[in-house]
Amino acid sequence: MRAPAEGARAGRTGSTRRQFLLGGAVAGVGAAAAVGIDIALNQKAAPAVTPSAPMNGDEKVPFHGIHQAGIDTPAQAHGMFLALDLHDTTDREGVSRLMRILTDDAARLTQGAPALADSEPELAASPARLTVTFGFGPRLVARAGGPAPTWLAPLPAFGIDALQPEFSDGDLLLQVAGDDPLTVAHAARMLLKDSRSFAALRWTQTGFRRAYGTERPGTTMRNLFGQVDGTANPEPGTAEFDRVVWADDGWLSGGTGLVIRRIRMDLDKWDRLDRGGREASVGRTLGNGAPLTGSAERDEPDFEAKTAIGFPVIPQFAHIRRARGDDGEKIFRRAYNYDERPSGGGISESGLVFVSFQADVERQFTPMQQRLAELDLLNEWTTPIGSAVFAIPPGCAEGGFIGETVLR
């Protein structure tokens, strides 16, 4: 056989290496294209890009105004109450400086801005309907040199009270409320840091309601007994609310009076009471808060209605009967529940941080509380362990400060 000439290709029927590689590459491209088509056909359509929903953390309550915020503001989920005692060296000018500083802090923090010299400014970025409300005790008003309302004094001693000094009295009240507990805690810390040259912390009380979004706005709160709590409240923005809440005399005009009572609730003992007994004690059904003579929460109770054997449908000792006074004895409740570490062998240390606003504590609140102390079946399971009264000054305009009506 003759050898092929130098440089001549060998004749063969199979694919050359070059053809194999080229064919493989083409096949690869085709496979890749096929895979791409398959992905395109089977992939779900990308969701349309929509603007993000507004966050509750962005919601702001205006600070400046005729009245302080945190009174007719729809109650937030978290509340912190701080009572301070003025230092002996804090005179009238010192009180004025203190309130100018705290007013500036509150005006900033409630709008999502850090306080001056805020060491954690990021924590102020989500106000979450934060409000800060200031209250003046008798000693602060005396330091300010203003006439105190006749009712600005500790409440009379009631037979049911077992008051503890760590939850009672005080010169300056800070009510800090919001829908986010981190925001509330940060605001409280900033206010306390800026107060320490003028006053010392006397007591702290914290409370909660349902979390934001759990219930529809306007739903009456429930306490830890499961009871609807605050049905008879006047509606903010109405003439009745204005009459019940806002004072119209002297430096307090546009302000109000605040009563805060810490009420321990014996849940362990309450557990032993049947549902009928629970409803009789308050005079309302537990399911929807309707009076025992009605079917809906807002129905007017019929205190004259009798059972088939002649007993009152709403017992004489029922809470709603004892709380009902004349038309002048009305208040606006804005309470919070508390639940803390139990002690003494029980499984709960719980209760209510009761807060009420009224123009005249002596005329509107005290007579009602006296009737409750004398005969209210709920006293079997509740004990007031803290009590304080404060005057809530009116609000202020931008550039002003809370308390200027008595300090200027």
C-alpha cells in the first residue's frame, strides 16, 4: 500500500476532532437555549412593584396645641408613668428650666426626631403615635408660685386602700404612651436623663392594652378580669367630653385633673368565682359588656328592673350601680393593665393602672370613689395600692413650653 503524500489528509468517514468539538458546542448552545425557554415558560410572572404600605411606626401625634396630647388621643398599646420628686435646690427658676428642656425633648421625640444630645438617635426614628403628657403635683405648683386648685391634694383615705409609698404621690408626672414599647422606653429614658439635675425618680408604673391592630379602633379595653372597662366614657370631641374633662379657670384653663390609682387584682381568687358571679359583681355580661338588663354594650342599664322573684337584675352591690352618680360625677378613664412577676406563692401579680381625667377631682371623682369604697362587690378581688393626683397644664404653641401659664 502506498503511503499518503506528505501533508495530505487521511480519507475517513467519521467526524474529525474539530467537527466533534464544534458540533458539541452547537449542541450546548441549543441545550442552553432550550433550558432558557423552559425556564421562561414555567417561571411565574414577577409581582408588580407597588408602593410600600404606611407603617404604624411612622404615625405621629401633634405635640403642640391648646391641650396636651395623650388625653383625648386614642389610647396607645403601651403606657409608662413616671413620678419625680423635685430636689430641694430646684426653685421656681429651676422648675421653669426643667419644663423648657422636657418640652423640647417631648416635641422632638413625638415627631420621630432625637432629643438634643440623644445618645441613641436611631431609637427615636419610629414615633408610633408617641405622646408625652406632663402633670404637676401640689409641691411643684407651690414652687412655681401659682395658686393650686382646691382638689390638688392626696385623695381622702378610703377604707379599701392599702397604699404603698412606692406607688403614690409625686411632684411631676410624665405619662409616656405609644404603640411601640422600644419607642416608649427610649423616650422615658431621655426625659429622665434630662431631669436628673432637677428631680429624682420616685416611682415607675408600666401598663399595656391590646397590641396595635388587634382590635378595631374605638373598641373598649378589657381588664385582666376579662371585663369590658370604660364603657361609660364620654366621646372625645363632643360637648360632653369638653364639659367633663377640660378645666376653664386660671392657669389651668385648657388643662385637666388626673387621678392615677394602682389597683391590684387577685386573679387567683377571681378564678374561683363562676361566670354568673363575675357578671353580677360588675353588672355587665362578660361576652360583650352589655348591662345585665340589655343586649349591647352601649345600652342604658335599667336599675329598676327586677327578676321573677323580685330581686334587682343589676344587684345593689354591682360596680356599675355604685359608680353611677349625678350628671356632674363623670370622668374619662384611660387605664392600662399590668402583669408582673408573682410573689407570695401565687401565680399572678396583676392589676390595673387606673387613670382618669376630670376637670374637678373633688367634685367628679371623690364622691364616686367613696361610694365604691363603701359597697362594691369588686372590692372582694381588688385592692388599691397606689394613689396620686396631678394637675395637667394646658398645651403650648411652638416656641412655648408646658407649664408656662403658671411659671411665667
